[in-house]
Amino acid sequence: MGVVVIANPQPHFSCSTFSFSIRQAPHPKSSCLRIRPGFSSRRWLNCPRLIPSRLEHFHPKCSATETDVFNQLAAEEEISEDLTASESNCSVQIVHLKSDVLETEALNLLAEGTFVDTLLTALPVLSEEEQNIIAATPAHPAGLYALYANCLAGNVVEQLWSFAWPASIALLHPSLLPVAVIGFFSKLAVIVGGPLVGKLMDHFPRIPAYNYLTIAQAAAQLLSIGMIIFAHTICPTSTSSILLRPWFVILVTAGAAERLSGLALGVAMERDWVVLLAGTNRPIALAQANAIISRIDLLCEIAGASVFGILLSKYPLVACLKLAAGLIISALPITVFLTWLTNKLSAGVLERPKPPSCGRNSSIESLTDDENIVYKSLQAIKHGLVEYLKQPVLPASLAYVLLCFNGVLAPSELMTAFLTQQGLNPSIIGGFSGLCAFMGVAATFVSASLVKRLGILKAGAAGLIFQACLLTIAIAAYWTGSISQQTPLLFFLFMIILSRLGHMSYDIVGQQILQTGIPESKANLIGTTEVSVASLAESVMLGVAIIANDASHFGFLATLSFLSVVGAAWLFCKWLVNPTDTQRSLLSYDLKF
């Protein structure tokens, strides 16, 4: 500590205390001295036994009172003269504090500040290449590999079943009505139960919720297989009798439960799990993980549709359904094990508590109350819609919803039923669905090239425009040629297959946009609500198909699907031209935004 002792011309001395004026300077051991900063006519110092090195000649029993600030040289002379006579009574050693002490301290302080500044500015800054390497490295690569295996095991069964059930129902009667009714109530279940399931998943642990939903989905699929086998054994004669049969009601209920469980599983994995395993601040790794999951899903769709179509063309339907049931039972324990392994290899990241949200504890209690389940379901739907409409990337999500109106010009249950009733070989129908999925796999590579050249948002716009243009050709081919002939029908299907390239390109882009714009605490709620709104769009198209259930009205349904794709392209391009400031900040990584 730098101490300046400046005496009054007439000091009074005593042998008990010593009062003086000081200027405080920082010192590592200054806590042992009770010193007040600043100057005053009177300051008291209680010195401890341990004296700093700069005060080692200071005697603690003496004091000087009523000192004022003077010139340092004059003060030293007066102190030397006045204290000569007092040395016999009190042993006092005078400390000569020179200005160089303060100067040294000031230089030291300046040197310390300079060192801190130098330390901050001397921190290593990563180059752009090193930053890209970190951004492309997943936070939990081993956990991601287990997640990919989990996707493979679950999607093989799900994609096979999504092709098997409409083909099986279409063989019961030459009408779109049974398939449309089952699809309509499945979408209705998603609309009503999607936000509630998403809210429950946001409040409960990830792994138990995922395992319960996996078991529920498998049970619903097995029940549906049993009902379809029973239906083919009794051979109903009319469509009306099918709709009124108890087995059909059970089939509709099981289909709704299966679709709702599959929705929740997909949202949890694509909107929550993959973000945690890849890393929220590693966009390149997240994009790569999204692309791999999309490829796995599409490859499973290729395998499921193609294999079941080939089996259906060679073996009876009942035998094929029994084989599907065996596959479902075998995949269930594998999926549960891979879920546990994913969490184990990622150091328990899936067990991490979710960010708190308002009223979480009260929400859990109210959601588990059976008396309020209906009211809370309506509240969950309302809350989900509010949060969905408040998300900053709403236009991109609405474009995805409009694409869901395209329930005809796609490898959907309506298209499968229509082609089955047209008399096409099941292997050709399965090949059509498989080729559509293959174009999705190609889109994962093409979209990467488009993103590098155009940016992620313009790549999404290019995909939508490409899809709209090809579907324009498909609609023209349908209305100008005889769709009952095989050549025009195959050309029509070929245009639809090519259009899937643009559709899946936008699907990849839109998924990452939503992952970036939706907070983690609301990922399941907003994700399931989005799928619920998309299911509402699909249910509207299915409702129209229920009314126009004759195959001769297929051209009208195809035209409505085409208009929805055009609307999605227009909405996304309009948003791309006029983004908000919030959207710019969220998507700032896209340099061409």
C-alpha cells in the first residue's frame, strides 16, 4: 500500500494513537487495515500486529493529530524538527514516503490494466475454417448413430404399414369412401389430440414418454391388422355395410390411435431429440443430421412400399398381413433398446430437464385430473394454436400446411386406393411409392447444392416452384389424355414422381427453419400443433373425397391438390421478399436472406 504522511506545522503527539491523512492505493492485503478513502482533517488507524512491508518502520503506539495536506517537502522538514525533542519520551520512527511510491503504484495499476486488456485482445480467435469444423461436429456423435438406428427400426414398420392398410382396404370395395373415412378420422384425432399429446410430452420425461407411445403405436397396428384380416374373411358385399360394421369402427379407432402416436414420436425425434444430440449451436451438424434422418425415412418408405407391393402381387393378402404383424412384434423390443442406448451414448442428455415454462407444475396436475380432461384438451388446443400463430417463422409453416392439402398428387392413401381400383399391378403401385421416396433421397443431396448456391430460403422457394411446374404438366396430361389407358397414366405418375424432388427439398429446408425458430421449451407443443393444422388441411381434402368418392371425380380432387401447391409457393416467395426483423435475426446464418 502506498501511504503518504503529511504533517501539520503544529502537531500534538501522544503515545497511544496516531492520526494522519492518507491516500489509499490497492494492496493484496489491504483487508487487514481499516482505512477510509479520501482526505480529512482527522483519520484514525488501528494497526494490527502484521505490518505491510512499506510500513515496517512505523511504531504502532504513537499518533499525530490534526494533520492537514501540505507540500510533501515542507511537511517532512517540520516533522523532523518537531519530533527531535520527543524522541526521548516516545520511540517514534518517521517514515519518509516519497512521490515515487505513488508513481510506482500508479504504474503498477496501469501495467495491470494493460495486462488485462492485452489478455482479452490476445485470446485466440478461431478461423472461419475452424469455426465450420466445430459447427459441423455433433455434440454427441455416438448418440446420433444410435438415434439413426432407432429411426431405421421404427420407420421400416411405420412406412410398410402406411402403404399396407390403404391397399388392403381398397381391395374390399371399388370405392374411395372406406379409405377416405379412415384417413379422415385419423386426421381428426391428430387435430384434437395433437396439441394435448404435445403438451404432455413437454411436461414428462422424454424416454418414458417415447417408449409408451411406441408400445401404443405397435398395439394399434396389430389391432388394425386383426380387423382387416377379419374383414377379408367375411367378404362384405357393399360399402355401406362396411361402414356400419363393428370391426370397421374398431379399425377407425385403432387407425386414429396409431396415427396420433406416430405423430408424437416423429415430432419428439425430429424437433427435440436430434437438436439435443447434434447441438443447438451447431447448424451444420444439425443440417446433416436432418438430412440423414430424412434419407432413412425415405429409404424405409422405398423398402416398405416396394416389399409389401411385391409380396402382395405374389401371395394372398392375409399372409402378407401376418408377415407385417410379425415384423411389428420383432421391431418393438429393438426400438425400446435403441432408445435406451441413445441416451446412454449421449451421456444422459435425453434425461436433461426441459426449460421451465409458465405454470408447468399446475399444468401437470390439471392434465392428470380426469374430470377436467375435456376442458384441458380444449385449453391445450387453444394454447397450442396461440403459440403456433406467435412463432416467428409462421409463413414457412403455413406453406408446409398448404402442401398437406395435396392429398391426391402424392403417394398417399387416396392415390394408392385409386391406382388399386384402376387395376394396376400391386408391384407397380409399390414401385410408384418407392420411386417417390427415392426422389426424396435424391432431394437430400440436391438441396445441399441448392443451399450452397442460393441460400437455405431461396432453395426452399426453388423447390416449391419446381414442384408446382411439374404438377402443372401432370394435370394437363390428366385432362388431355385418357387416364384409363396405361401410357397416359404412367406419364401422369412419372410427373408426380419428379415433383417429389421439389417437395422433399422444401421439406428439408422447412424442417431446419422451424428447428431454428421454435424455442426448445415449446418444441413439442408447437410441433404437434403444426402437424394438427396440417392434418386439418388433409382432413378437408379427405372430407371432399368422402363426398366425391367415385373414381370419376379423381380429376377434380387432383386439381384442388395442384392449386394448394401453387398457393404454398406463392406464400413462401412473398415471405422471402418481405421478411420481418425478427425473422432476419433468427435466420441470420443465411447470408442471402
